[in-house]
Amino acid sequence: MIREIIASLLLVLGSSLMLLAGIGLVRFRDPLSRAHALTKATTLGISLLLIALWVILEDDISGLKILLVIIFCLLTTPLSGHMVASLYYRQLHKKERPPENAEDSSRSE
Amino acid sequence: MIDICVTISFIILGLATLLALRRVFSGPSVLDRIIGFDAGAICMIGMMVLLSVRWKTGLLIEIMLIFSLLGFVGTIAFVSYLNTAIPRQRKSSAAWKEKKQKGDQSK
């Protein structure tokens, strides 16, 4: 019983965090702030959902595999956010080049 | 109690996926679409977790791992493709010095 209560609390909390990430994705005005809203909220949300699954399954082997998935999500989600943010930063500062490079950039796009 | 909470979480995650899809369809730039795609992939992993809680099975965990890997690889592939489309410009690079010398000669 206590297991189910803890698991349902974690499930609702994690999916609410995902909904917050979606709202931030729609409402914010900048790709930098959108990546910022998405990365942290979804990392915590998916970790809480997987911990809820660990609580409800009561199985050691599944718990270790869920820990693997949690570690993988903790590694990859901030990395993709960082890649998107660095690409946007480079696109933002693309126009600060001297005029002899400008025709090169227009050709390559 | 857990069934009601799983249903509520399904509805909330579906709403989050719809918001991500709205960003994918109406993003002003390509980066917004990439971010929306990432959000949709993570929401799909969350729905797999909810399905696994409802059926009380651990068979979907490997599929979650594969889906998170696929979403990550898709994001990284798009970003690195766009990254090569913009030429790198640093003042210490050889191409920059060459172009600068060429410009000086043309003047």
C-alpha cells in the first residue's frame, strides 16, 4: 500500500514536470530559453518516472536495468541541450564576420 | 489508486507531447523543431514507463533504453549536420589567415 502511494506520487510529479517542460517549450521566445526549460525539467521528470517504476516493480534485476536507463538519460539529455545551445550561439554570432567572408557563408547555406 | 494516477499521468504526458508537437510544426527555426523532437522522444519514454507500471512488467526497460538512445542520436545527427553547414570561423584557424591575406592582396 505504501509502495503504491509513493509510486503514484512520483508518477504524478514526474509527468507534471514533463508538462512544465512542454509549457516552457511553447511559451518561451528564444531557442536558448527553450532548450534551458526542456533540459532540466525533462531530466528530473524522466528520472522520477523511472524511480516510480522501480518502486512498483519490487525486482532487483529490473531495478539495476532501470538504474542504467536513469544514468543514460542523465548523461544524454544535458548533452543534447548543450549541443543545441552551442549551435544557436554560433548561428547568432555568424554575422559578425568581415565582408570578404560574407559571400562564402551565403554560398554554403 | 495507482490506476487513477497512471491515467492522470497518461493525460498529462499526452498534453506535453501535443505541446512538443505544436513546437515541431510551428517552430520559427530548425533548432526549435529539433528541441521539440527531443521533447517528444522523452515524452514517449515516459509513456512507456507508464505502460510498464500499468502492466507491472519489466520487459519494456530495454526498449526504453533503445528509444532514449534513438532520440539522442537523432538530435546529435541533426545538430552536427547543421554544424558542418556553418563554416567554422576562428581567428587562429588557417583558412581565416589565408582569406585575410587574400583580402589584403586584393586591396
